[in-house]
Amino acid sequence: MNDTIQVNKLNAFIDQLTKTDLPFSKDIIAISDATIASNDFPTTRTEAWKYTRVGKISSIHGNDSELIIDKISDSHIIDANALTFVFENGELIQQFSNKEIPKGLDIKSISQASETELALIGKNVKLEKEVFNSLNTSYATDGIFVKIDDKIQLEQTIQIIHIVTGENTISNMRNLIQIGRFSEAKIIFGYFSSEATSSFTNVVTEIFVSENAKLTADKIQYESAGNFHVSTEQVAQEKNSNFSINTITLNGTLVRNNLNIEIDGSNCETHLNGVYLLKENQHVDNHTIVDHKAPHCESHELYKGVIDDKATAVFNGKVFVRKDSQKINAFQSNANVLLSDDASVNSKPELEIYADDVKCSHGSTTGQLNEEAVFYLRARGISKKSARHLMVSAFIEDVISKIKNEEVTNFTHSIIKEQFGWEF
Amino acid sequence: MIKISNLHASINGKEILKGLNLEVKAGEIHAIMGPNGAGKSTLASVLAGREEYEITEGSVDFDGQDLLELSTEDRAREGLFLAFQYPIEIPGVSNINFLRTSLNEIRDYKGEEQISAKDFLAKVKEKSALVELDSKLASRSVNEGFSGGEKKRNEIFQMAMLEPKLAILDETDSGLDIDALRIVANGVNKLKSDKNATIVITHYQRLLDYIIPDFVHVLYDGRIVKSGTKELALELEEKGYDWIKAEVEAH
Amino acid sequence: MGYTENELAKDLENQEYKFGFVTDIESDKAPNGLNEDIIRFISAKKNEPEWLLDHRLKAFATWKTMTEPSWAHVHYTKPNMQEICFYSAPKQTKKYESWDDVDPEMKETMKKLGISMEEQKRLTGVAVDFVMDSVSVATSFKSKLNELGIIFCSFSEAVQEHPELVRKHMGTVVPTSDNYYAALNSAVFTDGSFCYIPKGVRCPMELSTYFRINEGGTGQFERTLVVADEGSYVSYLEGCTAPQRDENQLHAAVVELIALENAEIKYSTVQNWYPGNKEGIGGIFNFVTKRGICERNAKISWTQVETGSAVTWKYPSCILKGDNSVGEFYSVAVTNNYQQADTGTKMIHLGKNTKSTIISKGISAGKSQNSYRGLVQIHKNATNARNFSQCDSLLMSDECGAHTFPYIECKNSSAKIEHEATTSKIGEDQIFYCQQRGIHIEKAISLIVNGYCKEVLNQLPMEFAVEAQKLLEISLEGSVG
């Protein structure tokens, strides 16, 4: 290894940030501070960042951006019927957020929560050596606090919208979601930008799904080009629970998603679906970990991507099956289509299995559109361009069709049409 | 040949066989019929020695031996053959290699010499003709990529090769078209002698038009509740099982 | 009642290493440790030209700046380089005029290995270059090969007899700075094999080398260089065993294959180095760099059956440089007790219409850890590149691990890459089916495992395939009758 002394960019980076005043446990803050003090931004020599360079993030010089949103546009609302909370640059904007809260649900900004209520913050999320998680912890701005009581079937979908505005804005948004025993909920996360450039949004969301509970999450990332986004969802599932998440990445210069799911109890079901559509110089990196720590569970993972122009996609999916976690069925699949000669993809589906009575498999394919099929469509009078659009649409619709919320599906389709001109 | 007395068997704590009695003598063909869930396949599995099943009561005498004390392979070596309802695929292991291993292990058990390659191949040729099995299937992996009919014919082919004393055909007719059914039945009939016996487990009477049973038994709720001749099968085909249920419940 | 998996696992643990014996021959050893003097000693001992000594010293200088890699999924105490003896030659180094002159004890060793020369010569038509510790002691079939212009000799002999060929090709596929162990090997290698097939020649027999580590505490650093000139073909076999010892022995080999235009090299390995005992004491550390380069229309095919070594770190790779070139990797890796294997391949697609196939079958038993690690890299200009990978893992105990780490990097939109992997337990209904046909559980498992590995075993030359099947059986079959 090369141990020559280099300028630590992380030290310079934190100078522009304000330490968090949120009531997190002192121990957690101490661990984060220690990580920040003894590390730098990751380089491609770190295995988890082998294909993603974060140099541009480290050179952002942040300003104290003024909050500028005075009205909320339709293009930032995914589900008009949902219970909506809007954040700008990591801060809750009360005037655009719902005030009538259904029974059994406690929802507010993290800054309104007490230290006891925030006891789970940092419980599962890894802080040692994890620079972005530590930054988020020590310099957290604000975020959403959701706590659903036991035995509550929440009809209304919860919708959390984050909009980044201004130049060189750095937002560290921290969320805590707890679903009580035997309860059911649906949640949407939307990440957008408005008149923003060179901004950096760093989100950590900690999710706890209790015994027999069910949570479905839809996450849409649509920050405009020129902005950077790193987010981590740290999920813990108790026994008999069901968790599904659909991650849809449609824009952003550099997007890194860390989706870590720990399955701590038996008889759980987990679904992870992802779509990423890239063009120009975009770089999207999806890292997922499904950690089977208990027996009799199943997990299904399906990620599909279409990469055009000079864009690069990274997929790294890891499935762990721990010792004694018998009777696990885990499936993982990643498929990519490259539309241009300058596009590239790095796919790393991994299995680490320490139990024997399991059925695990993964597959990864990379290729181009089936030109035979394109030709067939053209022979039926469809233009080459439309034929390709049709094929791409069919390819990703496989994943999009897994989204249960129709509003989310429609919203996704409309953005894809606007961004890429692809019809469904 | 085989005498099953008061057999009780359960799986995962649930009792499936609840005191089953059956005696089959050499030279006989017995058909066991019954509605879904009556315990037909359980009986086949228990006799072959599947370990998931727990025998809680009863005994099985197989030609003077306590069958339940024998391991699965020793039961096979003593001449008990099960034609599987769902024959298992074993990728990479050729049918021929599989059969030769099987045949030689059985011979070894009986203190007989290994079969020579020449005799073995001659036997394969002869027996595969019996079930009209394409000789190419012999060199393919065991049951892999076989059609449903080919799998069932392969079971009968193996039975012909191993020449068991007692063959149990577990739903061998299910999913077969009429041609395949005829071939399978024809194979079974040709193998019949006064020294061996066959238990045919089936849901449908159709097979019994081709394999004529000496006795027909109705298995219901883990017990044999009615026995008769092949006319009973026709009656069941016509009237279904409800009248049997009613009869049992009336008792 | 039936034979349970736990009983099977126990039997596997008790399985003795069947190749554990020590040959008692006086060795000519260098003092332990590694420094420039040792390298000069080795070079002088072998009467090497100045350029080769320079090459070694440069490699040593590079090695000193490197650290041992730690990314593999293996855990072990790093060998202390100062405790290893880097040169050990059987004392009697004069070349044998005839087979009858060979030390009877050494003949006995070969016999135990099952490669008695007479038999080999007579029955199999395999030319064997036998490497015991570091010096090649016997080669056969030389005259027959000579007629065709094929050079097949020990590496040291090649350095003396064909220095221009060695100098031209050595280090062109695996540069000295490639990795820690390759650098170490480049500095201290003692012997190995060299093979050159002239233009348009199809080598009429399988070429075979048997490697064996004999002296305790010695590292084996052999080097193999195979050059297939334009339009030629060669099938090369390599078998490895080592006697049973308590300490860990280091084996860091380098194999370089060069397939020039239209040439084809088939390289098969059956590796059965001592895996350590059932408590995980002793055994070989097998840290090997194997790589081949394909020019236009050339093909390299690696086949390996790995049952031995305490720790294996090995990725036979293909650089598909020329257009239309083909790379293949077929592997069976069995781990048992405390063995750890991290093995796989790298397929680097540089040329157009290049094609690669990866078939990997892992079998883990006992408390072992078995990992597949593979890279498929499609470069920007590799138009119409194709890759298919299938990586399966079979689990035989609830205390072992099976892992799959594929890296797929694609920079060309016309590429087509397919990777599939499965991990599952050995099929209980398959075992039951065999048992119902009268087959004993042990035999049933051996049958199923052999079937599972069929695609790979089929790639081996006949006589090697039989040996490999036996090895699989030895590694996995219990001793219960």
C-alpha cells in the first residue's frame, strides 16, 4: 500500500459543516467523530468503492443556502393522495406538510423527537470506517420520524419528499422509521432538485419492521444533472415480517445507494427491486446486502438497468446466509442493456453461504437490445427509434410492474417519457 | 410375500397411516385406490424407507424379514422396487452407469459376481425393447430432460433390469397418454410371474383396464376400508369415493 | 437405520491423506531465509546467465515493496519468509543416462504416486517431466518429441539450451510486478517446465509434469512456460502432490502460456497437495499465478480439479488479445475439514469476437470454505465479445461455506455476458432414489458428485479423468462399509 502523506480532503470538507444539534446518543456521535477524524473519503482501492469515484463530492464547497421554495410544484409530488412531508436541503418545510395525522401514527421531524424516541438512531447502521454514514450522523440536518403503533393498518401512504435547492448545498438528512407489531404501511421517498447545482445530498434512513409487520417502500431519485446523492437504507426485519422496496433512479450525476437489509427473525419475506436509467455522464451505483440471519426466509432481488451515452452503472448485490440459517431461498438477478458504445456496466452479484439446507441463486446478464426483435418490429412499420423504445420499455417494465402503488407507477412512466421519450 | 399389519405412520407429528393391513402373495397383482390425501403415496414411501416418516405402530413382514428394520438400500437389495410418482433427475450421471452401479451393488449384496459388460449391455438391449425405450436414453443423464412418459417408462425399464420380487408402482399412470400407458402396462404384464408380485397405486381405474388386478383395495383416511376384485374399481370409477366415505362414517 | 449426513461428515473428517509419505533422500539445501545472497546462491547453483540473475534481483527489489494480498476469502498465518528454505535439490543431481540408473527410493516415490515411469512409458504414452522439490530428475519421450522439433524439458535446462526462447517469453504474460507471489517466484524460482511447440505442429501426446514437495520447510517455486507457435496444438497435464507434514509449506508457482496465432493450448491440472489434517494442522499454502495470452484465432483452455492444499489462491486466466480468440475455464474445487479455497478465473476480452466460457463446480464439506472469484472484463474495442459463466456450489455439511464473487465489467455495448450461479445442498431425494435402487449412500453421493462435475471432468484427457474421479472419491467418500 502507498502510505505517502496526502492532504485529507475529509478534514477540509467538514470545516464547512455545522455539527448536529439533534439529540442523538453521545456514544453514536463519538464513534462517527472518530471515523471522520481517522479516515478520508473512500478511493477506488476500497473494495466497496472499486467502481465509484467520489472526488467531486469531496471538492464541493458548501454555502449556507437560503431556503427558496415558496410553492410546491406537481412535478415534485408523486402521490397526491398521500400524507405528505416536504423537506428542503434537509429541513422540514411545515407549510407544505400535512398536519392531520391518523390515529396510531406518530410522524414529525427528527428535531421534534426526544432523545428517548431517537434511541434506535445508529443502532444498526455501520459507522466504523463508513465516512458517509458518519458524516450524516455527526452533521445531520434533520429528517423524518415515523412511528406506527402495533396493529395499525395504515390506509394512507406516507410520502416524504426531499428537494435540494441552490448551489453547493450539502444536506445530511436522517430518517427513522418504525413499524409496530402486526401493522402495515406504505411509504414513498422522493428525491428531487430545484434550481440546484453541485449539491450533495447524503441520506441515512433507518427502518425497523417489527414482528408480523409489513412495509412497502417506493423510492424515486430524480435530482437533476450536476447533483450528487449518496443514500443508505438500513433495514431490520423481525420474525414473520414482510419488507419490499422499489428503487427507481432516473437522474443525477452521481448516485450511490446502499441498501442493507438484516433479517433477524425467521419466516420473513423480502423483496428488493431496482430500475436505473442512465444517460450522458451519469454514474449510478447500487450496493445491496441481504443478510439472512434466521432460518425459513426468502428474499427476491431484481435490478435492471439501461445505460446510454457515456454513462456507467454499477451493481453490487450481496446475499449472506449465516450459519444455522437453514431453509433459505434467496434469489438475485441483475440485467443490463447497453445502448451506446461508450456506456459501461460493472456487475458483481455475490453469494456468501454458511448454511447447507438452502436454495440460492443469482444471475447477471449484460447485452444489447435484441436486434432481431427490433428488426421484426420495423418490418411491421415501426420506426427504428420507436422499436428500440418499445424494447427498452418492455425490458424495464418487468421491474416497474412490481410497484403496487399506481400513482408511483404513473409518475415513473411520466418521468421516463419526459427524460427519455420512452412510451409505455 | 409381504404382510402389513396395523401400520401407523406419521410425518411432522401428523398421523397419515392409521392401522393399515394388507397381505400380498407371490404371483398376485393388487391395486390400491383412494381419494387424494388418503395416504397412498405415504404407504409407498414408508415401504421404501423414506426417513421423514415415523412408524409409530405395526409391522411389515417381507418374505420372512422385518422390513422396517432394513435400510432403504437393503430393502431394494432384498427385492423391493418402487416406481416413483415423480422420478428424480440426477444431472451428469448416465442412466447406464446408474443402473450398472445399482445392479452390481445388489449382486454384491447377494454374494454374486459383478455382471460383465457384455451381459449387461445385452440385458439393457433386451429390457429397453420391452418398454420401447429409445436406446439413446440409456446414455443420457438419469431422467434429465426426459418427457413425463419417458420418465415413467424408464422406471419400468429399471424394474425390468433389477427384477424385483415386489414392485410398487406409485401413480405410474398419472400424466400418461394412452400410448404410453399401454406401453407401461404391457411392460408390467410381461414381467409378471408366479414368483413376483405387484402393488399398483392409482387414482384412476383406467390403468386397471391394462393391468388386471387380482384384488382392489380402497385406502381411505389411512386404512384399507374396502377390498374386492376389479369390479370394485369400475364401481369407484362410476360412483366416485363419496359413497365409501359415507359407508365409513356410518360405521 | 440410514446413514445420516452427520455420519458422512464424520467419515469425511477421518479420511486419511493417501499420499502422505516422505522420501528419504539427502537434500542439498540452501540456508533458510530470503535475501540477495540466497538469490545469487540459487542463480550460481544453476549456472545461470547474467540476464537471468538481473531479472531475479529486479523481481526481488519489486517484491520487497509489495505487501501480501488480503482480499481473498481465506484466513491463515502469513508464512514467515525468513523461515523458509528457498532451495532444496535432491543431492544426486547428475542426469540419469537411463531409467535404470534412477535412485530406487525415488522410483519408489513415483510408484506410490502411481506414475511409475515404465508403466507410464509403456501404457499411456505420456511424456513425464518429474519435478521433485526443485530439480527435474527425469524426462522421457524426448527423442520422439525431438523429431518434431518440440522442446519439452526442465526450466533450468531450457535456460541453458534455449536461452533466447526463455528470455523472449518469460515474464511477458505474468510480469514480475504482477502480484506479491508472482514477484516472489520471479526472484527465487528454482525449476519447472518449459515447452515449445513449433509452427504448425500438433503435439502427438499429452505432455505431463508431476510436481511434488518433499523436503520439510521448503517452498516450491516452480515456473512453467508453454509457448505454442502459430497453428500448433498441445495438451499439457500437471499433477501435484505433497507428503504429509505438520508445518505449512508454501507453494508459489507461476505458469505462463502463450498461444500464438491459430494455436491451441489445453492445460489440465489435478492438484492434490496435502490439505492438512482433520484439525486443520499443516498443509500446503498454494498461491499460484497462472495466465495465458491468446493471439488471433488462438484458444486456451484451463481445466482444473482441485482437491488438496490447506489454502488455495489461484485464478488461471486468459488474456484474449487477438480477434476471434477463445478462453475456457473448467474447474472442480473440493474442500473438506478446514481447507480454504479462493479460486476462479479472469477472462480479459481485448480482441473482437472473443469468446469465453467459465464452468465452475465447488463442493464444500466439513468446516471448509470454498469461494469462486472470477472476473469477466470486456474492453472498449472488444466488439461482439461473448461470455457465459456457470458457477455452482454444492454443500455437504452445515458448518462449511460456499461463496461466489463474480466481477463483471463491460465497456462495449455489443457484448453479451451471461452469468449464473446456484448454491444448494446435495439432493436428498437424489440420494433416496439411488438407495431405492440398492445403492449404498456413500456410493450414491460419489455418483451424484461425479455427475455434478461431469461437464468439467469431460474436459480432462481420459487417463487423467480416471485419476480425478478417484481423487474426488477419496476426498469425499467415507470409510464406512
